[in-house]
Amino acid sequence: MLKLFRLVALVEGVTTIALFFVAMPMKHLLGNPVLIPSTGMAHGLAFIAYVLVMIPALASSRADGWGWLRTALAALVPLGTFINDSYLKRLQRRRRALGFL
């Protein structure tokens, strides 16, 4: 489940970058809002998927309270999902070491 969650987190992070660093500057600096609807929708769906997959992924990995908090906050901060990925990798390694796949 963590592998799937890491993929969803990557998609969420990429859509955040596309929205904040491509679509919004195009709208506000160039006056061309053409990418806002599609990029915004993609980011919204990715964010919902992030939350929905985060819950079973962290529950099954037995993440502590700090892990839950940092992973939830990572979705709210631009580039946060990329920074949090090292934590998710550690959780994966710990699960493998304990014999869980």
C-alpha cells in the first residue's frame, strides 16, 4: 500500500508544481488562464486520492502520530510531498525488515 501511496503522492506533487509554477503564472503574468481549469481539476483529484490512499497506507504501516501529521501537512505545502518521500521510503524499509510486503 505504501508503494501505491508514494505514486499518488508523486502525482499530487507534480500537479501542484504544474498548477503553481505553470498554470497560475500563465494566468496572472501573461493573462492566459487556459491551463487553470484542467490543471486545477487534475490537482484536486490528485489531492483527494492522496488523502484517500494515505489513510490505509499509514494505518497498515503503523505510522506514529508525527508520521501522520507530517504526511498530512506535506499535501498542503508546495513540494511537501517530495520532501516527505524519504519518510515514506523509511516506512517501506521498516515494513520489509519486519517481514511485511
